[in-house]
Amino acid sequence: MNEKNPNFSNNNFSGSLKALKNCRELEYVCIGYQTNIKGGLEYLPIEKLTYFAHPELMAKVKHPDKEKVIMELEEEITEKDKLVNELELKIADTKKELENVKTNEAEKTEKIARLESKLKELEKAKQNLENELKIERDHAKDLDE
């Protein structure tokens, strides 16, 4: 691995990071795109860690104040819950608008395509947020235990 330009594109972390707790020589770790990690962040050995490809969690690893991390995670979860609710409302509104447009033949084709595209984007954004929420809830639960 090139130390100046590490390549972490093909890792498959999943479950808990607890298994890394005895890896005292660990310098590089990338979990930024891993959606199957269920917790164990507090076990990462940070003594030699110089590259941690997950910017939101890097500060929490460098300053592992458990109560603060739990509080921050709870705040993030609350914010993302709000976003999920907002997206659900937008999805419902978009579905309603889509049904209304389908009855108007003159604008039907153009608006249907636009609304279906918008609906897919909103549903994808909601799914991504829900995935992040699940990871953060699992992590908060692991930290709280």
C-alpha cells in the first residue's frame, strides 16, 4: 500500500469493530462506505491511527468521551429522524401530485416522468438516511451497554 495515497476501496468490514481492539499497530482504517458495521468504534486502537476514512467519526475516535459521543449520536439520530419524517411527507405529497397529474392528459407525460424521478430521488434519500440511522442507533446502543 502506498502510504501517501492509501487505497481502501475493496474492504468488507461488517459487524463490530471490537475485533480490531488488539491491533495496536493499526495506522489506516476505512469504514466510510461500510453499511454493515454494527458498532465497536470505542475499541479502535488510536495510538498509531493516522488515517480513518470516516470524517464524522474521526473526532469521536480521537476524543473517546463515551457520554459525549452518545449525546452527539442521539442528536444526530434526532436530526435524521426529522429528515426522514420530512422526506415521508414530501414523498406523500409527490405521490398525491403524481396522481393528480395522471388525470390531466395535456401535461401527463412530462410531469409523470419528472415526478417519478423526484419520487425515486426522495425514496433513495430516505433509504440512505434510514440506513445511517440504523448504524448510528446500533452504535449508540453498543456504547450505552
